[in-house]
Amino acid sequence: MANYTAFTAEHAVDYIKKLTESELSSVFTPNAELSAYEFGDGNLNLVFRVTDQHNNSVILKQALPYARCVGESWPLSLDRARIEADVLINHGSLCPEHTVAILHHNAELALTVLEDLGHLQILRGAQINAEQFPKLASHVAQYLSRTGFYNSDFYLSADDKKAKVSQFINPDLCKNH
């Protein structure tokens, strides 16, 4: 990827500004005052929240060419960003009410812009605090049944199934290092 460069918060703002006139016009106005900060957990990717003066926001996620938590001694393919975006697009077409929306993807820069779900709780923490979610089981069942069935041998032709397996295979994250 000849034009690949790892982003900083400033890069994230500049990139999103370029998209405000087209793909992100529903989120930001072209003259929005944008700011960004990195908040990722540091394992594999750079993750930025880009926000305007009205608290509208998106998430920009960029893959690094190595496992960030280990360093350059554990190289990874940047294609994993494309795989993740393709999976989310596929799942979003099957179960949009329970899948984060992909707003933009750039394979060359290994980055994806997603809707910001920061207003939601992380389920693990909420469950540790004994919070109850009466619709959780039905939502998870709906998501798993739709994405599982419509990507399975029960629904897809053999050729379509093989094409999907090929599209989504990610050998880098299965290697022993």
C-alpha cells in the first residue's frame, strides 16, 4: 500500500473533513469545527473519535501493519481492515438494527469510519454490575440467526459459500507467533 501512513488525531480530522461534503454530509456540515482524540485499547488498531462543535461524532479505525501490543516483530496484513469492513457490511445488510453502520471504508489506508456507539454501555461491565437487559437474549438470537443462516450452506449456493469463505478468510490472526 504505497499511500499508507499511520494516522494521528490531526490526520483523522483532515481525512474526515474531506468526507463531509460527500459520504459524511449526514453527520457533519462542510464547515464543521472538528477535533479528534485516540482512545483505542492499543492491541491492534488506531481508534479515533472525531467530533464537531455540536457533539456529532464518528469513529475512525485504522489497522496498523503489525500487532501494536507486540510491535513490528509481529507483522499483520492490512487486509484485515477490509475483511472487518466487509463482514460488518454483510452483517449490516442482514441485521441492521444490531450491527454498527459502516459510513466509509478505504482499503488503501486500511481505515474504516463507523457510526459512534459511545452512548451505549459495554455489556460486560453492565452485567458485572448486575444490570438487567430484558431484550438481550432476543436481540442476540436475532443477530446470530440472521447472520449465521444467511451466510451458511443452508441458504447459499456452494459457489456463493466458497466465495464468502475466500472473501472473509484472515490467516494472520490465526498464526502462532
